[in-house]
Amino acid sequence: MRLRASTIKGKASTEFRRMLTEGPWPVVGMWGATAHHAQLTEATGFKYFGISGSHTASHLFGLPDAGFMTLPEIVENTRRICQAVSIPVIVDCDTGFGNAINVVRTVDEIIRAGAAGLFIEDQVAPKRCGFVKGKELISIEDAVSKYRAAVDTRDSLDPDVIIQARTDARGAVGGGMDEVLRRCEAYLKAGVDSIYVEALQSVEEIRTVREAFPDALFKATPYAIEPAITAEEISELRLCMTGPQIHKIGAVAMYDFLIDYAKGGEKVFSDWNAKTKSHPLGGFGMFDLTGFPAVQEMEQKYLSPEALERYENSLGVYDPRTGGSAFAPAKKTENSE
Amino acid sequence: MRLRASTIKGKASTEFRRMLTEGPWPVVGMWGATAHHAQLTEATGFKYFGISGSHTASHLFGLPDAGFMTLPEIVENTRRICQAVSIPVIVDCDTGFGNAINVVRTVDEIIRAGAAGLFIEDQVAPKRCGFVKGKELISIEDAVSKYRAAVDTRDSLDPDVIIQARTDARGAVGGGMDEVLRRCEAYLKAGVDSIYVEALQSVEEIRTVREAFPDALFKATPYAIEPAITAEEISELRLCMTGPQIHKIGAVAMYDFLIDYAKGGEKVFSDWNAKTKSHPLGGFGMFDLTGFPAVQEMEQKYLSPEALERYENSLGVYDPRTGGSAFAPAKKTENSE
Amino acid sequence: MRLRASTIKGKASTEFRRMLTEGPWPVVGMWGATAHHAQLTEATGFKYFGISGSHTASHLFGLPDAGFMTLPEIVENTRRICQAVSIPVIVDCDTGFGNAINVVRTVDEIIRAGAAGLFIEDQVAPKRCGFVKGKELISIEDAVSKYRAAVDTRDSLDPDVIIQARTDARGAVGGGMDEVLRRCEAYLKAGVDSIYVEALQSVEEIRTVREAFPDALFKATPYAIEPAITAEEISELRLCMTGPQIHKIGAVAMYDFLIDYAKGGEKVFSDWNAKTKSHPLGGFGMFDLTGFPAVQEMEQKYLSPEALERYENSLGVYDPRTGGSAFAPAKKTENSE
Amino acid sequence: MRLRASTIKGKASTEFRRMLTEGPWPVVGMWGATAHHAQLTEATGFKYFGISGSHTASHLFGLPDAGFMTLPEIVENTRRICQAVSIPVIVDCDTGFGNAINVVRTVDEIIRAGAAGLFIEDQVAPKRCGFVKGKELISIEDAVSKYRAAVDTRDSLDPDVIIQARTDARGAVGGGMDEVLRRCEAYLKAGVDSIYVEALQSVEEIRTVREAFPDALFKATPYAIEPAITAEEISELRLCMTGPQIHKIGAVAMYDFLIDYAKGGEKVFSDWNAKTKSHPLGGFGMFDLTGFPAVQEMEQKYLSPEALERYENSLGVYDPRTGGSAFAPAKKTENSE
């Protein structure tokens, strides 16, 4: 159930495919772990939300990105997030959770959970974060069989969903740029919509991939590149999508607050409350983000006038009848596509 | 499974009861919604973590705190969080999810999930956040029957677990200070360990409750009080526990980043990355927080030397063999109590 | 993911509505608790499968039907069952798990899980089985507000889904035949597709309801009626649907086997195995029911010829290449609607 | 929460280890998929309940036993079953769901869910039922690393839990009796409590294993052996445990009923109801099995006298105040260990 107003029209997968194929590139979204991260992303106008496997593991389970996550845990979180926002959601599906036959179940479940896109990587299981040492690859044949299974399953459920093949061949044992190119070619030939090359080490390496596949929907994450890639380079290299990890922004801010509070005590929090009083997420602003006023609209529609008198006869800092200044709630039963 | 080192000895519930009964008051912890929030809280030295129902609804589901959450959703999150940290975890159980008989199942499940404490409030279902208009109360008899059921169930499973009765009588329809005092007395008589009075409107009102129950374990949340309560007042009033909501700190920081990034683009993120490079949670510091190095320790223990050669033969910004500077991982199989 | 072939064409909800509105009445299905019960029902040619709240509680949780089940537990089981069969699935939603506002979430989740129909009853929470003493009712106004919320939510998601109002007014405190008629009228006026009157005490009482609402989609369960209602009476009274509880059939048979085995030991089981050797569900016939041969079809499509050599080079009583005599598996990627 | 009376004293894992180590052999239990299967098993006096992976896949998901099940799905079902009965529960953990590091998480979660024992097999993932063609093995070194990880994790949580190593080496590609013996030796040396050899083809083969490991806790499933093994042979071979699959008994009975009902209609069900009227599981006997009378005991303890008047003032075929003839409910708050 979603209580926020929709920000897109039509089916999220259709819209996601349109954005990626028609451009302009890059399509800009955010990556994170929870429905809250997704609602912040939607409320500030970004185009898609990406569910990061790494952030899901650390945020929801307190575990490192080392192959501990399982399909049902990812599916359940995907379902919650796809319910919480209207913008397209793309899902990190790790290795696909088994061989090509398991990939059939994985893609089936992720699409039914509401995803507009997903990617599967070519690491052996248990995988690890693409920027961590110790990565290994499955054979190109086994990877191709997974992507073929993914594409067929997608075709039978919703042809608009984007299937992206991620290769970790740049940094993995036995990998390198030649292996990257060989794998991208094989994966595109297997029918995936998009390639995603993890951990390229320089802008030049990104350029090499782009030149080898001039028309491909091509994603690259730049976190091994120094100095940092610029917006101009992203644009010139025609990377199809970008998106920071907002979970990290929150983590640093919370950590700093905790250190300050450990020293300064309650005053640190009351000062912060005073400072953020009129911030859209200060006070009880979170309620507006989730669409709390829509609850009161539903109550007016379904409950008796007597039941609603409680709003007059009770105390509260937050009044759902006047909330909602910062973020738009859904109108009545618009809480569904 | 927890890969972080334990910060407490013994059972969390025993430690929580000891801290609350022996003092010093207030016991200082943090409230939030996820395993990540709990690990940040533990890593910065706080004494307990509280799972906020309001924050769970907004963070994991994108829903307002208006009675949508159900028992299994709370239990699953409790289990994940209690696995992720060693410090005591106290859980917001809303109305207990039904009548006294349902409370038996609720307390049973929450304790089995690993909680060291829990509170149940005296609102009618569906409830709403204690600072929101429109709250209503169940009868004092029905509330007492729930607390008796909670205490008995606790006794049969783990007598150390703290049962806290929360009353929303200050702000609810038909409520007021007299009703608060009447209910606190009845709930303490029913055997709860602690009272929690929501939405008191002034320091004077807190004092009134404290004076009526001079020895009680008494919690009050001060978010309706202006000017903000001070550490000195908290201390003088002998409130047994305090704890800010760190979820909000993260929300404001992420929102501000999103607005900046929407304007300034990729440079905003690379600047942030540069600025936080040596921050404990910058770069891939999150992996340290979750105890990633313990994975590599387990690999050394269980996998063949050949399997470990991959660390030499692969590229990665993060190396689990040298990570772990900022936060202590578990030693080998210490990932369990 | 479903590996069995579909037995219906088109959307299950559309087909369910067509069957109920076009007849012939009664539409005959079965009630039970699990995907296995549903697959047995589909494989033997019945028209729909009903998920019984009572059987779900006892089968999956070992709990009585007394208001312990929660929304997510029902939703998850609904999702699994709707994946496992193609025939329409109708879901017992107890009281709707809260007030009218909670009903919005309930109907939203149950429909998204794949249900073709659902019913909500007018008992107070926690409810109990309709044939158990101790039932109480909510007010007619509160019930109507739930059904209005259910119908609106359904309209916004899938107008074909059947919303059925169940009244327990016959046996509940303060109830009786007059109350039954009053409530049926109010619920039909609120827009539900069908009424379901629980625990009517005689064929005459069923006739009274039928005569009061001559054109309504009307369900009645006859388990308080002695002597048992006949097929001719069901037909003459134009009850819209019937369906035994197959869970009970299994329970009695398993109990009797356990008692026999406790006395006779291993020979009892080997005799049973010998006797059922050529039964469709004897030996490893269960694998055929689930569509195991479709796994091998997928393997032939996606895996390498070398990978398939293992079938020649391994031993097994069951060979997925030749299984499937009793039940039809899905063709290749037909594992989706 | 369990409402049935406990049938064992003390911790289930301690009791399970005692039974297996002190004998007499075989310890006789039953295998199935759900809490209902476990309660039937307990109510008829058997010593343990085994959660079969194959039956869980088919019963709860309608899927074949071919490596589709995941850790959280197995854990959740284990938790429900361990709540529903007091007798020891042993859990089929397939391949352990990954490598030795994943096995740490698997064993941790299964033990926390309440299991008294578990087994992990030496097949490659995705696995298949041990009686199905197409099985393949991981290397003996990789298997040993999993069992070492399992034993260490068990030691840190509950040393009484039984860890059983299952080898599929008899029927898998490259396997045979020599490989069976080689693997059993290695696994016992790795510290497992018990070996489980799947799909031995004759009584002689069982004897060969028994003679090679005269003192081992040794389990063998006889479903590839013709003629069927006898109780005397089981005893003479000192197999440590036996247990039929009761799920199959129910499946055959339900299938036969469905075929009959499809032909004979409602009369078939009313005849069955008449015939089973005084059967412990006939009528509403299922409620007794789950311990329904304990609900009413709790109500008497916690609810007001007025609330209990509803039993006098409502109709019902089943009265929880007089139910419970067939099976013993828990006394008051005995619903927990």
C-alpha cells in the first residue's frame, strides 16, 4: 500500500525502458537499501531507485557484502520498496542465487515483486562487493546460460523489464580488460538489454568499453577511479545511468551525531532539533514523506463522524489534517497503480 | 550471525535489567529502525538500542505510524537487529497486536527474537504515534489484562526481560494528568517493571509523575516540551532512560544531499567522497562496521590455501585482510553468544 | 515460479468472476492450507482453491483458529499458493486485520499476492472459527465501512476480484436470523459481490436467506446442519459455491497410519509403499505433481550438453526425463501467466 | 507460542542427543513438512520430527526437490515447527546453502530457530532429491570444510545439537561404495556426530557401511532397496534412526478423496464426515490437536467475567471449554520452555 501520490504515469518498467532507450543519458537515480531511501529519492525528483545488495546486507542485516544475502530476503525488500514509491526500481540480484535454473526463479520473483529492472553478475557464489579483493568468475558459458534464462523469463512476464549483465571481470582472478570485452560481447549477444562493468580502473578503461560497444546501454561505477570522474566525462562516455549511494551519506551523518552526543549529551539533540525545526524532515516531517494525511482522508471516507471527533478531543504535535505541506500524499484510493 | 565483536558479557537481558535497576540513570541509548542503526549505536559506545515502531514503519515500509505494522514484521526486524549487535535491544510493540491473549503470542515471539525489553501501549488499535492527534485509549481493565499476560509470559521465558507499560493517556481522548496517574498505578500494580508516559507537556508534568511514583523505573519522551528538557532536568527527575532517534539525523542529511546533488550533479558526490575519505564510515568503512574481516578469518580457517590465493590475484579498493581498523570484528567463531 | 502446466486461460480473477456470475452453481472447489493442497485440487479438476484461515493456522503454525494469524502470514501463504496453481484462489481474510483503514492494506496485499477472491467477516478481533462458541460481532456500521473500503481498494487494483462479506451473526452473541438478514442487506448495499452466511443451523435457515436475496451470490457452510445437506438441496437453494476441507481428509489418514505404525512398525510402511506403488502419488509421484520434468526441460534449454551427461552417469529411482506420466508439467517457459 | 502440553522434559537438543547416544536404536520418528505433521507425530508418541527438504518444497511451495529452497524459507518453517511441538526436530539443510562460510550462517540460523539436529549433504548446488538421477558431488575437501564449519558453529551455540553429514556418493556421478566409505571416514574425522548415507541399493550395502564404522551413529534411507528392508534388519544393522514420510500418506488419501468426490459429489464428503465423527481428528478434532482449550484457560485468567459470558450467549458446534478430550493442551502459561 502506498499513501504517497504517484510521480509517474503508467507502468514503472515501461517508463524505465523508455528513459533508458530514449535518454537523455545518464538517467540519474539513487542507490540505497530501504523504502525510506526510495521515498527520499522520489520526493527530491530523481528518476529511479536502485536497491544495492551491499547496502541491503549492511543496513537490514548488519552483514558485509560477501554472499550472505538470499533470494527471499532480497525479494521481500524489493516488494516493500516497490510498494513505497512509484518511480522505477532496479534490483541488484548478486549472482542470481544459483545456476541458470535458479535464475528462472530469481527473475520470476523479482519481477513479480514489482522491479522495473535487475542485474545479475558473473561472480562465483558466494560473491563479494565488486570493489573488494578476492573476486572470482564463473565461466563465460555458465554466465551466458544465466542471462539467457533471465531474458526468457522476463519475456514471459513483462518484456519492458530491463535485464542488465554485470561483469566483475576487470578485478577478478583471471580477469582484465580483454576478458571484460569478451564477456560484454557474449552477454549482449545472449540478449541482455544492458551491460554493467564493475570496477573499471580509469576513465580510459571506460572509454575502451564504450568504443567497443558504441550503442550499448552501458553502466560503469567509478569508485576505483582517481581523480573522480566528472559529469562531463560521464556525459561524453554516454554512460546510461548514474547514482550515488545515499545510505553512506546517512551513515556518516549519524556517526558524527553519535560521537557528538556521546560527548555533549542531550543538548546536542535539542540543538539539532531546534536547528532542523523547519526542515522538511525535521520534527515529524517524516510523516509527511510517508503520506500520513492520506490516512485521515481515508478515515473521512470510511469512518463515522463520531470516530473523527477524536481529532478535536486529543492533543498532538502533529495533526494529519494539516500535515502534508512538504510532500504530496496520495488522493484517496490512488494508493495503487 | 554476527561478525562484530561483542561489547557486553553475558545475556543482554540480564545486562539490561542490571543497568536499569542499578543505574546510574538515565541509561543512554539510541532509537532507530534497522540493524545498521543498531551497529552504529553499539560502535559508538551507547548502552542499548531501541527499535522504534514509528521509524520501522517509515524506514522499512514507507508507511506512517498509524497502526499498519503487524507482529511478524516487527519480530523479523527484531531478530535481525538482535543478531547484529550484542547490546540490549528494547522493542516498541505498539498495542501488543490484539487483546491479552494476542499479547501472549507477541511477548513470546519478541523474547524469542532476542529482545532484552519491550513496551506495550494502552491505545486502541489501530494506534498512532504518541505525538499525533487522534489517539484513543482502551479501558484500564483491558490494559491491565494485557500487562498481566505480558508479565506472565515473560516470567516463563526469561525473567530478566524488561516489560514496560506505555500510557498515551496524557494526550488521548478522555485523558489528562489524573488519568495518567491512575493508569501508572494500575500498571505498576499489574507487575510491569517500568512505566513510560508518552507526550507529557511540560517538565512540571514529568515531575508530577515522578513524585507520585518516586521509585519507579520511569521513562518519558520530551518531544512536546518547549523549551527542550535539559540533561540536568532529566537527571534530577531520575528518568531511567533517554535516547534520541538517529533515523531522523540520517534523513535530514540525506535529504540535504539529494537537494544539493539535484542542483550540482556528480561533483557534489565526488566532493563528499573526497571530504569523507578518512572518515570511519567513508569509502568502504561500512564493511568494517559489519565485521567484514571476520569473513576472511573464517575463510582462512575453513577454506584451502588455494582458495585464498584469490586475494593475491584480484584487484580491490577494499581488502578484508587489512580492513577493520575502525571497528573490531568478531574473533573467529565468536559470532554467537 | 510454477512448473506445472496451466489449466485455465486468462486471468484467474476474470475466470473466477465469470464462473460465479455465469454459473452453473455451485462452483465446486476445495479448501485447505498449502500449495500442495492447491496442486492436488487443480490436478483433479476442481474449479477453485480456497485458503482456509482455520487450516492455515493449524497446518502451518499448529495454532487454533482463534485470531492468532496476522496479515503478512496470510499474504505470504497466498503468494506461494497463487504461484503454485493456475486456478482461481479465494482467501479467508478473517476480520480484515483491523478497522476499515487496515482493510485497505489487507485487500491491497491479498490482491497483489494473486488472489481471485477474498472474504472478510464481521466478528470482533480476535476472531474465532465460525463453528466455535464465543463469537462476538462488530457493529453493522463498522462492518459496512470495512466492506466499502474493501470494494474501493479492489476497484483500484483489479475489478474482477470477488469481495465476499461473511457474517457470523447466526451464532454470535446478540445474533440470530433477523440479524443475519439485516446484515446481508447492508453488506450487499455496500457493494460486496457475494454474501457468505456462517453456521446456519438448518436447510430451512438457508432457504430463508435465499428467499430474502433471490439473486445474490450466496455461500453457506453446512457443518452445523444435521442430517447433512444434500447435493440436491444445494442445487435447489442455488448456493454459489461449495468445497470440502481436504486438509481434514489428510489428517485422519495420517493419524490412522501413525497409530498403525506405532503398533506394527516398519512393515506397516513397506506394506503401504507396496500397495501404493502404482498410485499417482505413490513412490515419487509427488515430483510429477510439482512438475519436476519441467526442470529437466529447462536444463536442456540452458545448460551445456556436458552438464546433462550426469543423467546417464548417476543412479536414481526417479528420472525427471521420464517422469510426468501422471500430471502435466509446464512447457519450457510457460511457468508464468 | 505453543498451546499443547510438552511431552518431554528439558531441552529438546539434550534429549535428542541422549536418545541417539544411549539408544535403543533405531530412534523412531516421522518426516514431513509442516507444524501439523509435527503435532500429529508428537500426539501419537513418536520420538522426533524430521523436516524433509523435499516435502517442504512440495508442500509449501509446490516445487520439486531440485535446489529451489533457500535458507530463510527453511529457517522460518523450522521456527514454526519447533514452536508447535516439544519433541526434538531435525532439519534437512540441503547443501548448507553455499560454501563453508555460508554454512556458518546456516547452522547459526537453524539452531536459533530451535532445531535439535540438522544434516548437510555433499551434493553440488542446485541439489536434487537423493533418489533422483542427475546428482553430482562437491570435492571431499570442500565437504569437509563445510562440516568443520558446522561443528564449530554448533559448539559455540549449543553443543547438544546433532550435526549429521549426508553423503549422496552412492548414486551421484563418479560415486560408488568406495567413495561412500572414503567420505564417511573423512566426515566423521571432521567431527560430525552422525553419518547419513543416501540411496544405498541393498541391505548388503548398508551392512558394508555398518561394518566399516561399527560404532557410528549411522542413518540410511532404504527407498531404493527391494524387497523392503525389515524391522529386524534395521535392528541388526543398528541404524540409529528411522522414520516414514507422513506427508505421502496424506497425499494419497487426499487424492483418492478428490477423485471420489469429483464423481460422487457432496454425498462423498457427508459420508466421510459421518464415518469419522468420533475419530480424534474428525469434526473439529483438529482444534484439540492444536490445544484450543488453552485459549479458553488463558481467557479465564486474563479477561473479565463479562467477556467470558459470550460462551453462554453464542452458538457453536465446538466448545473450547469442553474440547480437549483427545489431546492434552498446555496448562496455562506452560506454552514455553
